[in-house]
Amino acid sequence: MQVRDIMTKNVVSVSPETRIGEVAHILTEKRFHGLPVAENGKLVGIIVEDDFFVKDQSNFHLPSYINFIEKSGEVKRSLGKDEEKIEKLLNVRAKDIMTSECLSFSPQMKIEDVIKIFKETRINTFPVVDEKNNIVGIITLADVLNLI
């Protein structure tokens, strides 16, 4: 069996210029663990959930915080001097937090090899790209577990 047999073909991705609030919304709304970043259909990076956790603050989930701030204009107004910092946070782009040198799989890769990489890296989401680096799918740990 190969990656193309179990990958998701309708991939949701964002551009490098997508605001981080939109990325956070997609990840939380769709319950994704990772989101490819693409430019003209070509993979340029990936954003995973861990990119949103503030170092040494495992209980601080940035997407939830960003969603809260965006929905609450009152919170933004009451922060006074911190408003500039919050505006800066809300204007961060995907390119600012993505991992640009991310691992990806080819559609022809054997599932046995994929399982080894999942175990070695402890990463849950990988883009699938063709020989020209076009995103053709995405494969997650859940896809592999569904085989078992």
C-alpha cells in the first residue's frame, strides 16, 4: 500500500500571507493538527499545533487566545498600552511562524516507511507532494491508524 491510497486529496492550505488569526481559526474549527502553507500550489512550509504553544507555557494555546481577542473588541479597548502588542500579534502572518523546511511524502511512498517516520518524528501531519513540489494530498497519523 502507498501514501496515495490513504491520503486526503482535498487539502486545505493557507498562503504565506494569511493572518495568523485565520490560521488559528482553521486549525481549531476543522480540528486539524497541521496546515500546509502553499504558494501557487507549491509547498513552502507547514504550521502545526505546536507552533502555537508559547514556550514554557504548555497551558497557553495561542489559537484560542487569538480567537478570543478577535471576537472581543471590548478586551482590545480595555488593554490600553498593550493594544499595540495585541495588534502586532493579530497581524502576524503564516510565513512568520511556519516551518519552511518541512518533511513531505511522495504519493508513491510505502506505508511501512511512513509508519517509521511517524514513530521517529512524533509529527502527526505530513504534506504529500509530487515531483514538482505541488501539494497533492496530506496524510495524518489518523489516516495510518485507520488502516489498523
